[in-house]
Amino acid sequence: MTEKIFCKECGLLLYFGEIIEHRLYMCAIPSEKSVLEMYNNTCPKCKHTLDLDSVKVEVEEAPWMSR
């Protein structure tokens, strides 16, 4: 399963990878909030303030899981 985080204002992809809460090997990204903090809570493209309400989070199942 993968997770994507986008800025709702301009659509910039801020994160793509394993679902953050399921990560076992990389504790450097413990939550969606920490992803936004890596950008100083500001979208690098449109300068919109980022918080959990101003981003779009998509979770996709691996194709083999939806059978």
C-alpha cells in the first residue's frame, strides 16, 4: 500500500511512499505532520500554509491486494 500527500491549493506532491503509520524501518518520518514540518509547514510551490486540513492524503492498495 502506498500513501501520497498533496497540497490542496496547488496539487504539489509532498510525499509518496509506504503508508506512514505502517512504516517499520524508517522512524525519521513518524507521522503525516512530520512530513509537513519538513517543509516548514509551507508549500514550496505556492507558499500555502500546510496542516492536516490543507493537504490531501491518498492511500492506494497494491493491485494484488484488491482481488
